[in-house]
Amino acid sequence: MSHTRRLAALATGAALLLTACSSAQAADTASSASPAAGKLTPVTVVLDWTPNTNHSGLYLALANGWYKDAGLDVKVVEPGETSGLQLLAAGQADFAYSVAEELLPARAAGADVVSVATVIEHNTSSLLSLTSAGITRPRDLEGKRYGSYGSDLEKAIISSLVKCDGGDPSKVKFVPLVSDDFRIGLTQNQFDAAWVFDAWDTIRLRDVDGMDVSTIAFRDWFSCIPDWYTPLLATSGKEIKDDPATVRAFVETTARGYAAAMEDPQAAADALMAAAPELDKGLVTKSAQWLADKYADSPQTWGVQKKATWDGFSQWLSDGGILNGDPHVDSAWTNEFLPPQQ
């Protein structure tokens, strides 16, 4: 799971979204051997990275045959140089995993893309460091090296956190990340802290590799920085207009998959491992267990997005000069296709 694609996309992806691209590596995870396959509605879903536990609900629904039960023949595509939103905008995909920091600039640039569910209710990013570095709160980054991907969002987040905690952001040294393998950067003294995803990177380093690491969780500092949806599930406005029944069938079935992943994380881990056996089983199992109560407050509320979260993040990006143009945020998301709340 990489920040490179996510954070770099904010700076360069919006313009590219208006170009029709077709570069992608497809992996068909639905069987086409069934005689009934020809009667199913084909649906293409683009991941935001290689398969990982953020996608567990999708793979669990596939493994249980729930998409076929809903009349859908689902194909999963891993992005190449072309992002999921680019494929949506080009009409070459039906759904895509993405992030709010990519979707809003894309809309501001004219791409008709809409979030139909959040995969995880709150941002699970953290700043990770070796415990020996003594970084336990944002102001401790003063005089330290932050391993950076070079995005404006990254700089704004770090500066806001440090300043809000009473520190001086100008005393944080930004150094370029050489690799997404944080073990290398930390053990070879390339940086002191980096932005990671707890469900994958933190668990891998701390629980699988046994490294003594500390984290500053973004969710503990939402008084200083906004919450936002990362990742989320998106489609195009055209898809919603032309085929709302398929959108509803896919979103409701995906919600069923994530609800099941919350209730049985081992089944979710098994489904992901069956689809991507190259993954580390121990990491996948621990990650699925960690995410089980992070996807949503309850299995019945998976995917629900809030206006305040979208408005707050969009305004924060605009105030910081990161978001240029009007993304029409009220039309950027919808809960319309999620199952009725019980």
C-alpha cells in the first residue's frame, strides 16, 4: 500500500484525468466459465494499489459469489500508470478505489467522478518513527527529518500538526523518500519519521517485523487537521445517470462484503489471500483483525459519508491553496446507493 500514488496524484493527477487512457493491468477475479456468466452485467473495478486489506470486503463478496447473486460479473483491475479515476473519467471502468485528496481536485478540473461509499470511516494514517527517536507528538518533529513524497498536502498536514502543537514547522527538515520500504529508511538513518497507514505499514513494521516503533495517529489530532476519506469507492456521474440499478447492486453487495469482513475478519483475510497468495499471510491476518472495527461504527453503517467531513476537508484544501477551482463538493459524494440503515 503506497503513498506515492496517492500523494503525487494530488499534484499531477487532476489534469491527467481529462485524458483518455487505457494502460492498466487486468486481473479477472470472477469466473467466466459459468454458463450463466453471459447473462450477468459486466462491472470493472479498479483498485488504488495492489490488493490489500482495504479491499477485503470486495474480495470476500467475490469469494462468496454475492456479486453473481446480484447479477454482476465483476472484474478487478490493478492500476498501471493510469489511476482508477482516470479510467472512470475515460469511461473505461465502472468503479474505482480512490481518495478524497484525488477526487476533489479531479472534480475541480472537470472530471465527473462521485464517491459512493467510504471504505474506512476515519483516516487511519499516522506519522511513524523509531521509538528511540523520541517523537511522541507533532512538536517533537522540530529538528527532525521527515521522509517526504514532495506533495503540497503532505507539507500542509505536517506544518498544521506541528504549529497546532506549539512547535515551529520551519524547523522540520523535509528529505525525499528513496523507497516505500520504511524499514530501509528507518534502519539506514535516511529519515526520522514518515507518513504511513496503520492498517498495513505500522502492523508490518511493529507486529510482523518486530521493530520498536511509535506513531502519531492523525485521528488523535483532528482538532488540528481535518478528517477525510481515504480510501473511498467512486464511480462516474454518467454511470449513476445511465445505470443506477447496477450502481445500487454493486454498492449494496460491496457493503455486504465489508459488513461480513467486520464480523469475520479471518474470512476476509482468507478471501484476500486466495486472490493474492503472494501477500504475507501474517500481515494480512493481523491487518484484517485491526480493520474489523475501523471500517465503520457497525457493519450496518459501512460506507456512510458525512457532509461535515467532505465540507471540512474541501475547505481546508482551498484555504491552504492546495485545491484550485470548485469541486462542487455537495455533488462529490452520495450515500444514495448504500443499503438502508437499520
